Amino acid sequence: MQQPNLDDLVLVAVMNRPRDLEIARVLGWYRIPLQRAPKTVRVDWLAFYQTAAFGEERWSVRYLAPVRGHELVRRIDLLQDEPDHLRAMEPYYKIELGPLQRLTNPIRAEKWRRFTFLYTTGERLLTARRLKDLTVPPSKTRDLLWRLLRERG
């Protein structure tokens, strides 16, 4: 199983529905509305923070996948079974993923957290035990994170 390199750029994204996790696992993609997208989607890895919809696995990061690329498409082109959705014609990033992997040690939120996206490094992802451990404090690692974001943004 492939693991992130210590200096890889990782985007932690919210996974709201079990169906979306199944799409990532089976079809190998994740969607992000252009209107709500983070600064850059040119990242090495995508990790998923699961919401209350995941029952016992809620409020934790348990899965990640290498990012293979991205493209801009309309939502209707991704989810053809939802032609009447309010945002059906809006642009979305389709993030192409490699194999979905389960973290050996889930990263749990000590309490419910509300966020949309969080950048971190491979090192922080691999060593974190709690969600707040993913944030990068002022250090050489934070300098690296900002350099990666500038280069890719």
C-alpha cells in the first residue's frame, strides 16, 4: 500500500454521504464545487473527514487516496441520476483518485468540528491522532506547506 511522503501536500475534505465514499472507492473520483473550492486542488493526496452520516465512523478521518489529476466538469456530467439538482449545471472539480486506502489509525475529532477543507502534510497526516494534530503550527513544516500552496496555486 502506497503512503504519503512526509512532504506531500494533503487536502482533507469533508465527506458528507456514504454514497460519495462509495463513488471514491469504486469509480475513483471526488467532486468539489468550483464556487466553494479551496485555493488549489493540485495536491498529492485527498483525505476524507466523515460527518455524522457515517454513524460509528463519524467525525473522523479514516480514508485517503492519491490524487491522479483533476478536471472541471458540470455536476450533471458527474451525477447523471440527479438531473433536477439545483446545481446540476454548475462547474465542479472532478478529482481523479487512485485506490482508496484506510488509515491504520483513524484521526478523530475530540468533538464535532465544522470545516470544509484543511491543508496538511503527509507527515502530519501519518502521525496525527486527533483532528487538531493535522493543523500545521509555525515551523519549518508550515513554511513548507505555504511554499507548496504557492507553487500549486
